[in-house]
Amino acid sequence: MFQRSSTSQVTIGTQLTLSSFMTGSSVVENLFALWLTALPLMGGPGPVTLSLAAIGAGFGLRPGLLYYIGVCTGTSTVLLLVASGVSGLLFVEPAVAQIITWLAAAYILY
């Protein structure tokens, strides 16, 4: 699905290249569409909503707000990485994916 060309462009499928995908106003349009799609999903019922309610009920408003800010920051960061095409680099360079996996495991164990 992803192929590297000699000009260091990442080809996605047959027609679209990563460099052509990330040009001009299409980036803003794509980020806006992703944001519109993700917004209802982030506010809908799910494990984060339930854990936020539990944190607020168990520890109070201030820790609940800090938890909420952390969840929003993390989710926004992941969305931006996906929208900017960084996730496509993981398919092109498997060694980078392996390094990120080991760093994530070390962070979780910490």
C-alpha cells in the first residue's frame, strides 16, 4: 500500500502521494474534516467519559479537570499526528515503529 519512491515521496495507493496530500489549503480542509468527525466521538459516552466521572466523583473537581485536559491534549496530539501523515511513515519505516513500541512500553512500565 505504501511505497517509497526515489524522490523520497511516500506513495499511498496508486494516485496520491504524501507530498501532494500535504500541500496548500488541503491540509487545513483535511484537518477540519478530521476535527469535525472526531469531535462527536470524543464527547460521546465511552470509557474516557466514565473514567472522568469516576475521577471527579472520587477526587473532586480540580483533579477531574486536570484529567480532562490531559485526555483532550493526548487525543488532539494523536489526531494531529494521524492527519499530518506521520502515521504513514510508520508503514514506510518499520524500524521507527519498533522504536516507538519499545519507548511506549518503557513509559508504561515507568
